[in-house]
Amino acid sequence: MSSRKAWGLLALALALVMALPLGVCAQDKVIKIGAMYPMTGRPGLYGLDSVAAAEMAVAEINAKGGVKGHKLVFINTDSQAKPDLAVQIAKRYISSENVHFIFGEVSSGAGLALTEVSNQYKKIFIGTDHASTQLTSDKLQPYYFRVSNNTFQSMAAGALYLKERQQSKPWATLAYIGPDYAYGHDQWNELKYNLDRFGVKYKVVGEYWPKLAAPDYTAFITAIMKDKPDILVAGLWGGDTVAFIKQALPYGLFQKMLYFSPDGGGNYELMSATGDELPVGLALSGRHHNNWPDTAANKKFVQDFFKKAGRYPSYAAEGAYSGIHAIAQAVEQVGNPSDTEALVKAFEGMKIKLPEDPEGFTSYIDPLTHQIVQVQAIGETVANKDFPPATRMLGNWKVYKAEEIMPPVEYLKDHSSECLKGRLPK
Amino acid sequence: MDLSSLLVQFVSGLSTATLLFLVASGLTLIFGVGGVFNFAHGSFYMLGAYLAYTFVATVKLNFWVGALAAALGAGILGMLAEALILRRIYGRAEEGGFQILLTYSLILIIDDLVKLTWGTEYKSLSRPPGLGGALVMGDLVLPSYNLAIIGVGLLVVVLAWLVLTRTRAGRIARATALDRETLGVLGINVPLTMTVIFGIATALGGLTGALAAPLRSVTPGAGIEVIIDALIVVVLGGMGNFWGAWLAALLLGEVNAVAVAVAPEWASLFSYLVMVVTLIFKPEGLFAPRQVRKV
């Protein structure tokens, strides 16, 4: 080795040693958030939208000087929506990245795996997009909080929608199609539970369970047409909704029954992918809408996202954005991102104004289930060119009160984890 | 179930089967002739769908011209992949394992390239003009575009039969499947033959993707969604058996269509059951030729 090279290496080593304590010092004044989102494959769009919106929130907060002198630091690793991979990443975040919060995930499978890690390491996990009700009932643990609505809330709103519809346009029969995994089955069970709870009379004439990401629905479509339901409830999401609707069009399915998809069926990517082909009059919803509520805060969120990403957001984005703001608000109150137990208290019952809140309502976290309580709106597809490339958006909204659609205590009694059981009223 | 709904389900099955066969045809062709198991075949299907989107929605070509251009594009990319990457591992000991790893890595690479080129937003094409509707006869609804796809499937089968049995190129291809070394001694450019066959196989994949684009959502990862079913078809038909793949696709399409109508809660089980039973009792595939290819 030449002496010059040796000096160079020595200098480098010295610089590293000197940098080390500085790094540790700097870390004392940050709030570090370790996120897991899929960046690839079909759920990749949700992951990319979530990360863009989370970064947007981080930039907003840091531009105002951070939180009590702490800067927010957001890191993300591609989880491919796989539970085992997400667990690996979360453990690395906790053991070597010293994160204060774990964050994210589109897939409920990954969310359920991560909540175990969160409980084991007593590290707060903020769920932003996965919808399985189990996370805030059967599998609730003290360090989990969710800032987007779950399938129970969507399905309770859905049941109220169907109840009202029965009075205006009488219907009697339902068929269901949903992906053959927990998410698909949960939605159907929760819808039936809520229909029964609200005293709606109905008859089920067909239940269909295609595989997730099945490319071809032709056989399902013809079988559903034969059942002739008044309402087709769909638990499909993302590309599956797009494929089903496109394939069902020439069969005239949408003229013969109401297509009803109140949880994930009304996500913006459906409108942007199908354009003019999307029939009007489908009843859909999602976890956030680009054109509802018509408030300054929602418009600002949607336009800021458009400026940053060059496209309008799918609903995953607003969940991630909300999650970052919830963390900032909790740390603002507690003053220390490492005081986990105090932070848990701060999240429980937190009131937080979010883009998806209509005038006169503020979202809050239910201290019992750690689930965010929000207003739900279900809309119909109508012509609307304000959010290109979509030429249809949802409109003719029906709005459901936040408290009406939360799981009642009787439901929670049958679906409670140890942690939740202790808190339920006797 | 009455006769008319059975007929409706049968036609549904036929349309499902045709797309299944078209994906599987390229996969089984390259396996039969070249002995290559191309796990990334679905990615060429996806590339076909994206290329068709560009040619039809952006460049505004006629749909059918755009679909052919997309097939050509997928074929050229396939030939590049074969000539630059896959060719290097031919003849290695344990080649099969290397093939799977190498073509699996191709899936990931192509997925990311697609994401960089087209973004992650879902893309979708409309059906070609004039084929958006359906033929309606009482309860029987036959979407015109699905009928067109069934027609294309038949055309591919007939064309492939003519080329493989009636032309010199077809004879070379069949000979490549049997004995590459002797073929080389006879003065045939075997590496070029392999590249061209790989190109034809990936072009078939690309064509299928283009045809499926108006029916499905075009997203990154779409390749993975079709590869498993295509693989089942290839195995059922007898690995490398072109006609077997056609029959197996028909069988699976129909089993699925009837199962969905009769026992919807178990529908997805049936196609796997058919495969399991086949693998146990006729492991060479339902439609394997009597002479099994010697290694």
C-alpha cells in the first residue's frame, strides 16, 4: 500500500470515528418512523401513494420546525406485502435503526404479523391502510393504533345504505363476490351481521370466492347473472375490481342489478383505469375520496399530493398522511418520542382534524379499540372530469355518522383479545 | 342446473380456456423444443399488455395492429433475453435449477423496468370498436370480444399445426427438440434456431397480454398472476406438448366454469384437484405422446 493511500484510509477511519458520537447526538433530536409498504407488484401503487403522502406530511411538519425541537425522519422498506418480510424489516428497524414507531402496511396479513412484533417489543405500530377488523378487536394489543377505517365500519355503513335503499327502491336478494381470503370473508360476514343488527330482511342467492388477483371472472359473471340478485355485493379491490367490471360490461350485468362495493370498491384507481367504460350508478366507497368532503382541507391535501406525485392519490395516501400527523400530535403532547407508555395514553382518545373529516366533525381514536372513528360516505358513480384521467367519480353521497358504524359492545364481547377484554364494560 | 345455463357456463369456460391456452402455448413450446423452463413467460405476457397499451392508447394504432406490434415487441425482447442471458447457461450441469433462478430474476427485473417505464398506475384498454357488445339469444349472452379471442385461439392452433408439420422451419424446430447436436452437425445454426423459437414463444405470450388488456387491469406483477395457471396447463398437457396444452386448457376452463356454477365455495379447488390426480396417475401429463423424449 502506498503511504498516500494509507494516510487516506487513516483519515477516513478518523472521520468515521469522529462522526459517530455526532450521529448519536443528532439521533436524540429526531422522531424516527420505520415504515413498511409494498413498492412492487399490484399493491405497489398503494405503497407508492402512501410513501409520497407520508413524506408530504413529514415535510409539512419539519418546515414548521418539527415537533418540540424534534425533526421527523421517515424511512421505508419494500415489504412486498409479505408478512414474513414485514416482520424481518420491523425487527431490523427496532434493533438497529432505533425507530420510535413502526408504521404502514397495505396488507392485513402483514398488519396482523406486525402487530405481534409491536406487542413483543412494546413499540407503537400505526396502521394506515390495512382494513381487517381483527387488528382492533380479536387481535388488539396495547401498542397498536389504526388511523384509517376498518371493514366493519365500511360494512355497517353499507348495511345502512342497503336499508335506506330498501325503502326507496325495494330489493330482496343479495349475491356476494369477494376474494377467497380473510379480507373477502370478513366483509361478507360483517355486512350480514350489520344487516341483521339493523333489522334488514334479505335473501342470499349466491356466494362466489375467486382467488385474489384472479385474471378471469367470466364463469363467475355468468353464474351471478343466472342467480339474478337485486344487489351484487363485491368485496373485490384494486385490479380485481377493474377486471371484474370490464369483463361484466358486455353481459349487461350493471343494468340488471346494483353493483355495491362499500369498502374498497370505490378507490380512485378504478376511475382512472376504466375512464368512460365505467358505468354510472354503481354504489361504491373507499377509505378516502378525492372529491368528498368538499372542504378546503381535503382539496388542499389532494392538490398538494398531485403537485408532489403528478397523479391523484388512491385512498391509501390519506391514511399514511394521517398517521404521520397523529404521531406528531402525540409527541407534541408528550414531548418525548421514547416515552412509549405516555404516547399510548396520548393516542387513546386523541382528537385529530384530518382531510377526510366533513365540516363539523373531528376524527378521534376510540380509547377502547384503538380504532379511528370517522364519518363514512357512500357514493354513486357519476360523470365528472375534474380528476383526469378519470371521467367518472363518486357523487350523490349518502353520509353515515361515525358512532353509528362502530362495532357495538356485544360484537366486541365475541371478538376481543385479552387486552380488549379487560376494558369492556361488564 | 338447466341446459341453457349449462350452455352459458360452457361458453364462459371456452373463453377462459382460450386465454389460458394462449399463455401456456408459448411456455410449453419453449419447453418442448428448447428444454427451457421460462418462469418469466408471464412477464412477456405483461410486456405485451403494456406495449399494446402504448401502441393503442398512446400512439393510437388500430387495436389489432397494436396487438400484433406488441407481440412483435415481446418477441424481440424475448430474443434479446435468450441471446444475452439464457444462452450462457445451456448445457451446464443442473441446468434446470439455473433456469428457474435465472428466469425468476428476469421476472423481478422486467417488473421493475415496467414500473420505471409505465409507472404503477393501473392501465387499461377499451375493447376494439365494434366488439364492445354481445350477441344475445334469449338467456345466452356471448360477448363479441370473447368470441373474437376464441377465434384467435383457434387460428393460433391451426397456424402452429401448419408451421410445425408442413414447413422446413417446423421440421427444424421438431428436430431441435429431439437432438440438437446432430442438428448442428447437419449444418443447422442451432443457437439461432433456439433464439428464434424463444422469440416466437415470448411473442405468443405478448400477444396474449395484448388481447387480455381490454379485459383485465394492466399492472406490474400481472405476469405472476398468469404463470401458475399456465404452468398447470403445461403440466397437465404434458410438458412441451403443444396440442396437450390446448386440450388441458379446455379441460381446466370447463371444470372451473362448471364448478363455479355448481359448487362455488369449492370452485378454485377443482383445477388443482385435476392436476393432483393427473400427477399421481399419469405423471407424464394427460396428453403426453406415447414416446417420452429421451435426454
